[in-house]
Amino acid sequence: MRFGIRFTEEAQRDLKRFYDWMLQRAQGDYTAAERALQAIHDGITVLALAPLGCRKATVHDQFLLEMVVGFGASGYVLLSEVQDSRTVTVLAVRHQREDDYH
């Protein structure tokens, strides 16, 4: 069974922020930005197939999950929540080197 994936507004803003940052860093060369988004997309595909295979984000909530998506020397973490038997919501996307990443 495949889960439907939803994104919160915060997660959508995170993806746009990463894309814009990669474009700025690469001085307009969108190749790296596209590769980063593709890596995240690939992670979301896995999330849709097996969300409970992700690690638990907290011991208090078995449905709040983290998925690590490798990219380059580090990667991204997708914070998600299983809403019901058909839906997973991506709550936030963080780069592992961000200041607020825990």
C-alpha cells in the first residue's frame, strides 16, 4: 500500500528556501539545486512506501518520524507524522548543518 504525502506550509517553505540557497551558492547553476530536490523527492518516495521504517523522532509518539536523506557530505532530515492508515504529512525539512537542527 502506498501512503499519500502531504506537506505543511512550513515544509513547502523549507524546500523553496533550500532551492533558493543552492541556486545562490551555485551562482545560478541550477544543477546542484535540482539534484538536492531530487534526493529529497527520492526520500519522499520511500516515505510513501514505508513510513514506519523511518526512525522515531521521539519516544513519546510512535507516529512522529524522521527520515535522513543523504546528499553530499551531509543531507536533509524530513520530519513527518503518520496521520492515518493512508496519509503521511511532512512537517518540516531541515539540512543537517542548520543551526536549529537537533
